[in-house]
Amino acid sequence: MVENIPFYHALANVVIDEQGYGIDALGTLFFIFGISSLLVGAVFYTLGKLEYGSVVYYFPSHVLVGCIGGIGVFIIVTAMEVTLDMTFSFDAQSFATLVSHLPQVSLVILFEATLRILEYVTLDSTGRPRFPLLSPVYFCLLTPLFYLGLWILDIPILKAEEEGFFFPWVRK
């Protein structure tokens, strides 16, 4: 999910530059997001229907593992960029920024660790998940859980915004 946020943010900036900041821009954004989702779904459906999934067997397994590892690194770097609202690279300055934003990063790690523990605890005796919808439901509950945590800890939303727990406002 996190790798889509920069894409959606870029689309939002394009629409706002063209249409301005308002209800028309919001309608256009929802339309573009929907069309892009349908387009990706259609492409993957077509690839599956044409049985092009077997093409991966022409590549050596170590090449595929390397590609998947590269995608993992890309997702981690993108997650850091989205969480910290900065361009992340593997240098001392980026890691210093990461440490200075430890509360935001800790929250991400806490949510991820909680999901992994829930997935592990809910495996059946054969090692299969008992609740296949656990991850999607968990992701849908992240936002309400976040706001519930703010309410329980009596943290004002403006304070959380000042501390960097919300995405920055899109420029007008």
C-alpha cells in the first residue's frame, strides 16, 4: 500500500495545478484513482488469462529472488520517504533524520509487529491462516485505531500534526 502514496500524491499535485484546490479537483482525483485501479486490474487479469505467469520460469530463481529483494528495498525506502516526508538515501544525514523522527517510525514498526504477531497466532495446525481477511481488515482499522489512540492518550490532533504524524498539506 505504501508504494502507491507517492504516485497518488503526484497525481493530486497535477490535478490541483490544473484545476485548483476544490471540490472539482476532488472528483477528478477519485475518478483518476478509480481508472488507474481498474487499468492495473485489467492488465493483471489479461496476463493471467493469457497464462503469461509461466514466463517467470524462464528466469533463474536467483534472478527472481534478487528482483523481489530489490522491490522490498524499494518499498522500505518509499515507506521511509512517506513517513518522514523527505527523500531518503543510505547516508548519515538520512539516518540522522530517521533517528530524529523515531516516534513516527516506532508507530509504523508497532503496527507492523502487531500484524505479524496476529498472523502468527491465528495460524491453524497445518500452518495456514484461519482468518484470510485478517490483513485487509487490520489495514482498514489502522486509521480508527490511530485516532482512538490519540483520544485515549488525550493527545490533541493539532499536537499530533505538529509532531509529524499526519501527511503534510498539499500545496494550494
